[in-house]
Amino acid sequence: MKNWLIGLCALLGACATTTSEAQQSSAAQAEGTPITIGTSYTLHSITLSDDRQINVWTPADYDAAENANRRYNVLYVLDGALDQDFQHIAGLGQLGALSWTYEPLIIVGVQTKDRRAELTRRPHDARHVAEFPQAGGARRFQDFLGNEVIPFVEARYRTGEGCALMGESLAGLFVVDTFLHRPELFRDYIAISPSLWWDDQHFARHGGHDLEGRAASNRRLYLAIANEGAATQAGMNRFLGLLEAAPRGSVTWRYSDRSATETHATIYHAAALDALRWLYAMPEINSGTTPWYYEDGASPPQQ
């Protein structure tokens, strides 16, 4: 009996050792490799007197030898830090490169910190002045983009002639602001559920003055809105009226009303995809004859 117990213990010990060795071997084989989706820079801004994170995603074939002379249009994303909107919009960049439904782009995320301060103008309405005393940094942030971020990117990457600015909520308001007051900074503008309630809908009520007399241009504007209601929807409605009255040819624009299906929290990604498909659409690929197995009830052709 004693010898049997000794043997059993020895067997169990051997099994435990073998299991432990197998677990260690499996763990060693399962060690992961970090996934890198882009390059993150720290840019010291003279304009802002602060450091800002600038994140860049390039298409997978950007460094391929056959693309050495190819240039790519650039999408600048506000609220573009790693813990903000950069990564999910970079995913849309990859989708474009994989699907060939819209052109490959360089995606640049620009970090914001105090959004109410950096993405807004000083209000005219005294009530808003009292409510948002920190507001008023939009012009300086536009200078930061135009004088520092864009040159920084263009000096390091093969950028094309087209560049776009995209943002949601207060960042969408900033997009509209830049389109109205600094249209030369970007060719394309994407404003998703922009906070047009700001300053008692000032841009929507008075932005027509900034559109009067505009010459024909290649500027394009994409607007989308969720079920915001109230002053945000009222501001959007007024702003659409300004666009309809704008000088012919001064801007090409599209409006996507998503109020029946999206909330402020859900609209961004889907609307951004819609905007990219509109602005940077590529011709549909014709693969030729449809394979027989795609046809209902069809059979292979006779040899």
C-alpha cells in the first residue's frame, strides 16, 4: 500500500511538472507584440505656449517603393489625441485604403485640451460671456493649425494639394468658424453635430455676412446632425438657409440629417464615414463577369 501511494505521488508530481512546463511554454509562445497604428509627435507650440500631441496615420503602402512619388490628401482631426478621436478615425483611413471606395488619406490628429477655451470665439451675447468666461481662443487655435501644425506635417510627409478639417460638437463649431472666417486654411470642411447653439446661434444668424461676395471656389462643406433638437437644430436650420443663399459656386455642400437615428454620442463615426465617401469617392471597381456561384440557382458553366 505504501509503495502504491509513493508511486501515485510520483506520477502526479510528474504530471504537475509536465503541465507547468507546458503552461510556461504556451505563455512564452503567446507573448504579444504591440500594435502600432501611427506615429505620435509632441509639438511645442509657440502660438499656444504649450506642448501638443500630433498623431499621424499613413496608408499601409505609403512607404512602398512604387509609391515613392505619390502624394496623399490630408485629413486633420480636431480632438485628435490618442485618448480622443484619433484612433477610430484612423480606422476609417484604413477602411478607405482597404475597400477602395474612397481614396487613401493621411490622417492627422491634433490634441485639444480646454475645448471651451480653444474651439470657441468670444461670445457677443452677455449671457454666454458670463456662462463661458474661458471662451475666445478659436482664432489662436486657427493660427496654431495654419502656422505650425500644417507646416509640421507637410515638412515630414508627402502631402497632396487637398486637406480637410473635421470635428464634432464644439470641434464641429470650430470647423464652421474656420470655414466662415479662415476658408483658405483647408479645402474641405466636415462639421458633425456642430454646436451652432453657441453665442445665441451667432454664426447661424450672422454668418451670411462672411459668405456675401465670395468668389467661385473649390471649397466643400459636409454637415451632419443627430437628434440634438432645441437651439442646436435651430442653429443648423438657420445656417442651411445661409448656405442656400450663398453666391453660386462659392461652396459645394451636403447636409445629412441623422436626427431620427443618431444621438450626440453615436453620430460621429458613421457620419465621418459618409463624409469621406462623398468627398473622396473613388470609381467603382468593375471586376467583370459575375461568378456563377453569386447567381441564385446557377450552375458552373459547361466545359
